[in-house]
Amino acid sequence: MTPDGVVAALRAERQRQGLSQGEVARRLSTSTPIVCKWERGTHSPSLRRVGEWAAALGLQLSLVLEGDHAPGFLWRLPAGVTPGDSDEARAEGPCVGKEE
């Protein structure tokens, strides 16, 4: 997936969850204008920030980055699994996604 595609997927997921840019900014300890600039494409977030953004939305970054294998499908971490958990912990829960 292209960098623009990743940002578009994260923006779409934010909107799907009914979150404001301000709420995402709060979760990332940054400002609303920064999130707005990322989403508008006038500034690019670092890969670290993209990972934090995905985690703030409950998404697994590696699957967001590979998103072009299933357009419109974003994978979420299973309930009770955090982004820092091991692969074994992630494998225990079901795969939950949303097809648009």
C-alpha cells in the first residue's frame, strides 16, 4: 500500500469509528492541526507515528500496510490484545475486520 493509501485508510477508520481529528490527536499526544495536515497530505507522519496512529485506532500496523491485498478491509486487533503483544498472543484471538 502506498503512503497516501495508508493515511487514507487510517482517516477512513477514524471516521468509521466516529472520532474527531482532535480525539486522535489527544490519543497521540499531538495537536489537531498536525493530524489535519497528515490527513490532507500537506505533511507526512513518520512510520513511528503511523504505527501509533494505527494502534490508537485498534489496528495492527503490519496488516494496514499490507492492505492492498484486500481493498476496503481493515484488520483490528482481537479484544484484549495490545499492539505490543507477541504473535502468539495475537493468534489466540479471532480475526475481526470490516468490509466496506
